[in-house]
Amino acid sequence: MIAAAAGVLLAGPDSAAQRLTLDDAIGVARMQSVEALAARSSFVSSYWAWRSWKASRLPSLNLYGNLASFDRSLRQLQNFETGELVYTSNYNMQNSLGLSVVQNIGFTGGTLSLYSDLTRIDEFGQLRSNTWYSQPVTLSYSQPLFAYNSFKWAKKISPKEYEKARRVYVESMEEVTIKAVDCYFALLVARNSLELARKNFGNTTRLLGIARERMKIGSTTRDEYLQLELRMLNDSISINENSVKVREAQMALNSLLGYDDRSEVEPVLDERLPDVVMDYDMVLSKALDNSSFALDNEISLLTAESDIARAKAARGYSVEINARFGLSNSDSGFRETYRNLVDQEVVGLTFSIPIFDWGMGRGRVKEAEAAADVVKAQVAQAENDFRRSVFTAVGQFNNQRQQCNASRRASEIAEERYGLMIDKFRNGTADVTDLNTARSEYDSAAQKYITDIKNFWNYYYTLRKLTLYDFMSGQDLDVPEEEMVR
């Protein structure tokens, strides 16, 4: 019965499982994972916001008009001599069409317009007539003074927001890489635990048979025999538990990679580690130059300054200059409308200045300045925390390579010692306690070695995310814009 159980429990993984290296898993995750698709979607939104801002700085060409505007109604009029109010019949139709070019002036915040339009009014009723009104060319300019210049601040902030979006996208892809490392090694650890459990079950089953024969001649006690039998039962339970963990880890990896939940993947442990040593000053310099962190701080400070400017402009002062220059004419004939054109010049200054507002405007400015001081303090603290996180990450990575070498050697020693202890038990020179101790040390060392390799890659890709720099190739990480928006 024990032999039959051993045959079932010792069956290895599905031989049809797809072998997958860590690099393969990372590549698939960066292409197919939901997180990668979400990162691309987020960037596409930022990309079109950037395109819209660039378009707002260019002249816009507009066609406008009012076609077949028919009006048959009574309209109230007042006699300017007697003051009498009378209702007169209004029976006409208007049609107008125009073309305009509008350019926002970012430096001043004004708007320059050039337009040409034509209007026709048809009067119905007893006295039928039609009138044409043309403005072949008109140039107008509107310039607010002491107002918040949204164009100027957008010019300062929008390019940085777009560059930040680019960097956030690359950082998001590195985050996908880190998640792929976690899921990949979670499956690797689970499969290794299952393999160890099966191996231990087989060893314990064979040793239990030896102990049974020795117990007959009195060289093994009943207590030692029961320890081995209990160990064998625990091993069978461990096989079942680890089988469930393997399935859970497999499904988590499949979900990340976009595979069918029934797909089987066999992760391959690559023990080769790149010979890379991190220098803190170099890593910090790259992190400040390449990551979205510094840009995010710059945008926060600029936004705070923009809010102060907006608050100052909202104190109530309003001054605006409007000017319009052009040619126009009106006639009953279409062609005559464009002859003997009359100059038109309209220039005006409008203003509104509060005499006393009970300190409301000043309060808004002080509120914005206080908020800006908080932002400056938060940025300073964030920079200190960022430097500390970079220092910690560099130290962890530099120590991890030595840790991997030590744990690999520990795993080799523990495996050899466990094998020797099995031989000693067979020869009768070791007891069950020594055997169990050696086995526990081997299991722990084997798992720790895999975990240390996982931590090595986790630290490495964390530094890549912080710096957006590939330390193996010596190049900054970047993704072509075409790939991000496709």
C-alpha cells in the first residue's frame, strides 16, 4: 500500500509544461499583461492631451455662419421723439457666412483674429428688398491686462507633464517587470517545494523500510520507527499542500502573462548573475535625471506658483484692451458691396477696479502662498526620502550578490550533509533526530537560495525603475513613442 501511494505521490510535473525563462516571462508580461495595457492607455491619454496643447499654440481656421435664419414676429420699438412704445412687424430672413483665423499669443495672453464674412438680409412683406453687408478683411486683437495668463503657465507646465507621462510609462513597465519576477519565482519556489516534498517522501519511505527491518533485530527503537512513519505522513500531506500552492502560483503567473488558466509553465532557474556593482552617487544622479520623481516635484512647484498668479489676478482688477481694424460696406447689390469699402477702426479700454473688498482678494493670495509653502516643504521632504530609498536599494543590491553566493554554497553543503546522514542512518551510525535535522537544514537552504536569487533580480529591477537606466547595457531606458501609442 505504501509503495502504491509512493508511486502516485512521486509522479513528477506535467511533462507537457512549457519551459519558460525569466527573460521570456518578463517579455510576455510587458506585452500582454493587463498592467502593461493600462500603462499604454494612460500614456495615450497624456499623449493626446499633449497634442491638444500643441495644437492650441497654432492658428486655428474656422468656418462660421448662420443660414436660413427666418424671423416673422412682432418686435417692440420706442419712438425716440415721443417715447411711445409700438409693435412693428418683423418679416425677414438672414444668411451669413465667414472664415476666421485665430491665434493665441502665449507671451501676452492675448488673442489675435483675422476674419472675413458676408451677410445677406432679405425683407419680405409689402416692400420686398435685400441688403448685403460685407467685411472682406478685419483684424482684431483682445489683450487682458493684469490677468492670469493661462497660455504662459501652460507653456511651462504642459511639456513637463508630457515628459513625466513618458517616464511614468517606462516606470510602469519596470513595475510590470518586478511583478513578473515575483510571480515567476513564486511558481519556482512552489515547484521546488513540491519537488523536495516528493523527494523527501521517497527517501523517508525507503528509510522506513530499513527501520522496520532493524526494529526486528532491536537496532532501532519503536520511537525512532514512529518518528519516521510520522515524517512520511507529514511528507504526503506536504505534497498535497504544495500541489495546491503550485496551482495557485501557476494561475497567478498565467493571469499576469495573459495565458489560459489551464496552461502549465515550467520556470527555469538561471543561476548566472550579472557582474554589476552599483555606485550610489551614479545611481542617485541617474535617478534624479531620468525618473519622473524630479519632474513631478518641478510640476508641483510650478503649479503652486501658477495658483499664486491666479489668486493675484482674481483680486478684482480687470483691464482689457480691444482693437478692431478692417474694411466693410453695405449695399443692395452683391458686387457693389465690395466696392468703395469703408475703413472701420474700433479701439477701447474696459476696466474694473475694486475700491474696497474687505480683504477678500488679499486673503486668496495669502492662502495660495501658504499652500505653496507647504508644497515646497513636501518637495524637500520627498527629496530626502527619495535619496534614502536610493541608498537603501543600492546597499541591498550590492549585498545580495554575496548573499546569493553564500546561500548557494550553504545549499550545496546542506544537500551533501543530508546525503551523508542518509548513508549513516542506513549504516546504523546516525539516529532519526540527526536525520531530521539534516533534512530540515537542506530544505531550508534550498528554498533560501531560490529566494535570494529572486531578491537579487527584484533589487536590480527596482533600481532600474528608480533610475530608468539599464546597468547591463549602460544605456538609458526609453520606449519609442510609436510603440507607446500604437
